[in-house]
Amino acid sequence: MLNGEEQLFDRTLVDTSGRTRHTQASYVPDVVDGEVRGFFVLVTDVTPRVEAQRAMDEAQSLAGVGSWEMVVETGEFRFSDELFRIFGDEPGAFVPTLDALMARVHPDDADRVTEKRTRATREGGTYGMEYRIVRPDGSVREVRSRGRAVSDASGTVVRLAGSVQDVTESNAAARELARTNAELVQLNELSADVVGMLGHDVRGPLSVVLGYLEELDEEWDAASKEDRRSFVKSARGAAERLRTLVDDILALASVESGIINAECSDHDIEVIVADALGELPGHPTVRVTGGSGLRVWCDAFHVRQIIANLTGNALRYGAPPVAVTVVPGDDTVSVIVSDQGAGVPEEFVPRLFDRFTRAPGQRSTRGTGLGLYIARRLAEANDGTLRYQRGPGGIGAVFTLTLPRVD
């Protein structure tokens, strides 16, 4: 000031009652003929303003909300202390110009942020949006911004003001809650499905097994050898049906829980196909073509289960000849199971791989409606695909299982 320069600064004082006061002091030099003869002092008590600012800063810090203001004509920005922290800096650590701020916006969100700001500047009004920012340390944060345009008497937007809130944790919590809720809904549906299956599909064959065993127990001496064998055969068939249902329930629980453990390794697809067909009851006639020398990367147990299911369905619901054809691709091997039956009704195709679904013509046949659903999920667990299409000329059903090929 004694060099002729006006000084403006803040001072903290303690008054006679011991209370802290915040002041703003202005020292204005008294210059006469180029010489400083003295100075004028103006001290303003700004305690209410400082305390209000402090209270606002503390509230913003607790809420994780920062405020900002932009002068449209000059592009000048003002940040609250908390907004600096949200952007990953200490208060006043950088000058918040428009270019500097946009450099912090995630590249994938930059165009949307610019469009919102430009529209508010042109049309006025309020706006809100969520976007991501990238802090100087490289961490990505999610923020929710609300803005308001301030116009002059002529209606021209001269200022934008708004707030920014860090919602990274709350959004993550919301996503986790949504995921958990979805899992609970899925588990409830699974429980209801399993209970329904136990009450309907399992009770039937279990009653048959118990009925024939009771008949054998009570009529053993009176029954002929042929009757005994017939009872045992019928009970065995019902028991096999019951085993299939239990296997389906266990497979469904594994699939729905998301813990399908595919223990993949190098396998000869020709061997897997032969093993799968050997598991079919009655050793039916199935024409097998191709596969010699072709190897795939998969869990052999899963793939046998898929092929056995597809071939069993073709034998049960289709018409002969039933064929399994292995076709090599550049990076894949396809196992095609086909028959010459009526195929799947067109209106049912979109639901073909859903849980507990059976085509209208199959509702009287034995089956849980889980086989194809489980087969597709097992194929996906082995980095493969399973799809359906009509046979040539619209005759028959064609299911194609595609697996990774090993050279």
C-alpha cells in the first residue's frame, strides 16, 4: 500500500467480548503529486457471510453435493469447495474453465453433457442428468447434475447455475440391490417350479413304483413268474422316469444358481456322440455321419447330456430316420440332430428353449419341459451354441450344437 497499490484482504479479529469476528479490510493509498502521504482504511464486518459460507460448505461436504456457476458471456466458472473435491482436487487447485471441465467428463458422456448445456444456454429453463467424470488419478465417478438458466430483463440467458452430487456409491448400491432382488425373484420362481414339479410330475411315477412294489409284496406267492416280471418291469420304468425327473431338478437348480462348472478339455467328438447314443434306453437305431478325427474343447459329460437329450427328443417326438451328423468348421464343430417328423409348431418356436414349456402336441407325453432349456444353458457354459430350425423343405426338426474346435 505504501508503494501506491490498493490492498484488499481478510482479517480475523477478536472483539472485546471475546467473540471471533471476520472482517474484510480495504487499504486505499492517499497519493498527492505521486507521493503516498497516507491511506484510508475501510474495515467491513463480514462475519455473517463467512459463517453462512462455512455452514454451506459443511452441508455440501456432508451431502456430497457441490455447487457451480457460469457466466455465459465470459465462460467464467465458480466452484464451491466441495465441487473441487468431487472432481478430485483440493479447493482452488485448478481453474475451472469450460475446457478444463469437459476434459474431466468421460469421453462417452461428453456429447450428451455438451448438448444439455448448449440447450439450456439457448432456451433457458432447468435440466438434470447423470454422467461420469474421470479424476486426475484415473478413477471414474458417477455424478448427478442439476442446472438452471438465469436470464436478464430481455430474456437472454446470462448465467447458468447448478449442483453436482457424487452418486457413485448410491448407484452401485442400487445396482447391487436390483441384482439381489432379481436373484430373489429367480429363486422364488425356482422354488415354486420345483415344488410344482415335486407335487405333480414326481408324485405320479413314485405312486406307480410304490403300487407295484405293494402288489408284489402282497401277491408274491399267488402271482405267476410272468406277472412278477411284468410288475418289476413296470416299477423299473417308473423308477427310471423318477430318476430323470430328479436329474432335471438338480440340473435346473445348478443352472439357475449360475454355478455350472464346465471342466473343459480336449475330446474326440466321435467318442462323445457314441457314448451319448449308448445311454439311450432300448439302443434305438440312429444314423451317425462324420466326426472321425474331429476334436472339441468341452466338458464331455455336459455334451453327452445335450446330445442324448436332443436325440431322445427326436426319437420320442419326431419320426425316423433320426440322424446325427458331425460337420467341421474353421474354428468350430457342429453336431446336427435331425428327424423327419412334424417339427416344432411355428408359434411355439420363440418359447422352445424356455423353462417348463412343451409344444401343444407333446403335453400328453412324458417330460418336464426342462430338457432343451438345460441343454442350451449347458451349451453356453461350454462356449457353444444350440439352435433350432426346420428341416429341408419344411420337414422335420433340426437342432445344431456348435462347440469350439481343437486343431
